[in-house]
Amino acid sequence: RADNENSVQVFVSEVLDDVGPDNSFCGRIGACMEVAATPLLYLFMITVPPCKRGTAYECLYPCTFLMSIVWVAVFSTMVSSVVERWADMSGLNSGFFGLFLISVGAEIPDTIQSVTVAKKGYGSMAVANSIGSQIINICIGLGMPWALHNAIGAPVMIDDHASLQIAVLFQAGVVTYSFILFLASALVLRLNKAVLNRRKGYLLAGMYFIVLGTYATTLFTTQPSS
């Protein structure tokens, strides 16, 4: 039981990351958010074993991994339902909400993972994580549900295919831009590997906002009634 209590304390301390009282406005907002999230934290504590090395539940890492996937699926379903409702109530294009809201929420875990491994000196792993996640999202995240849905004799109907085509064109442009930024410079300068410096980071971040603005402008200009 002592090992169990210690593991729970380690888990809670890691999640809450208690750094002491903060009486500022942001600190009070953060404290309110922690209080609001307390039921979820205890729910995670019960359903997701803390499998950190050296703890009593180290051997339960497969269960931790599977339960993490389950919770991601649950929250993804909730977010998709809420955004779909917003799109219906506002009359705006569903692709607009998908690009501006769902995509940001979906990429937050990938961003945290990339930053974590980059701080440890694994820059190639951080870049591979960002690229590999998109491959999985498109090939597995879309391909597997569509294949299963069609296997039971119910084809997937895409109503707003025009906005999807626009998004695909922007995606192709971003892939080309990233290729030029990462590999073209290395090939021209005959470097052994691609280098991601601060300037390239600013260019990537700037391109993100350019794509958002251009996509929204194109979408609402070509399809004002969607």
C-alpha cells in the first residue's frame, strides 16, 4: 500500500507541477483551472497507471499506453461534436473550424513531444515526429475509418468537397515549402544534414499564420454561402 500511495503522489505531483502559490492574476486563473480539472486528474489517476521507471506499476506500461489512447479518443470525439455543433449554429464552413480549432488541439501533444525531444538534443526525432504524425493522420486516421466504414457497405459521403480541395492545395504548398526550407538549402550548400536554426523557425511560424489567413480568405471568397 505504501508503494501505491507513493506512486499516486508522484503521479499527482507530475501532473500538477506544483511550483508554490502565485498571487498574480494569471496565477489565480491557473489555480481556478487546476480546481476545475481536479475531477479529471483523479479520473486519470484511477484509470491510467503511473508507469514511471522505478515505481510499483512500471510493468503496466502497455495498459497505460492503451488507456491514454482511449482517453484521447474520448476527448477527440467530444471536441469534434462540439465543433460540429458550432459550425451548424454559426453557419460557417466546417473546414474552417477544422483548420482553426480541431487541428490546433490535435497538434498540441505532438508539439509538446517535439519540444521535449528537441531539448534533449534529438532534433531529427523532433522533425520526424511532426512529419510522421501527419502521415499517420492522413493514412491511418482517415484511411482506416473510411475502409472500415466502406467494408460494412456504407460509403463515406463528403458534402463540402470544394473546401477540401482547397485545403489539399494549401497542404501541398506547405509540404513543398518545408522541403525547400529543410533539404534544398542543405543540397545546395552540400551539407551533410539539414539545419533548423532560429531564422527557419521564424519562417515556419510565419508561414503558419500566412496559410491560415490565406485559406480563410480564399474559403470565404469562393464560397460565401457555405
